[in-house]
Amino acid sequence: MRTIEIKVIPNSNEEVVIEAEPLIVRVKEPPTKGKANRAVVKVLSRYFNARVRIVSGTKSRRKIVEIEEPE
């Protein structure tokens, strides 16, 4: 299991992960009622092909996520 820092950009035109420091995740969902957080988990799960969960920063654009590496 590893943790990384990401920066989220909600209300974007596309859902994409941009290789940068920290990793930038653009999602279409607005940052209300956890919609953007759910979209971030979905996009990152597809990107890493692993289970992802937000560890901290649920109300911030900068988040720490935990990636569960497949065995």
C-alpha cells in the first residue's frame, strides 16, 4: 500500500489524470456533497488499476490518497 498527494480540479470539461508533482486529477463533478471525491476515487482506481481511498483532505483540493497495490 502506498500513499500519494494529489491536487483535484473539479468542474472540469474532462476526467483525466495529469502526471505532475503532485498528481493532478481533473473531474467533471462539482465539489458538493462528496460528488467530486467519489469521481476522484473512480478516476484514480481506473488509472492505477487498484483500489483507492481518500485518507485526508476530503474538503480540500489537495488530498492524500492511499493506493492498494494488487498482489
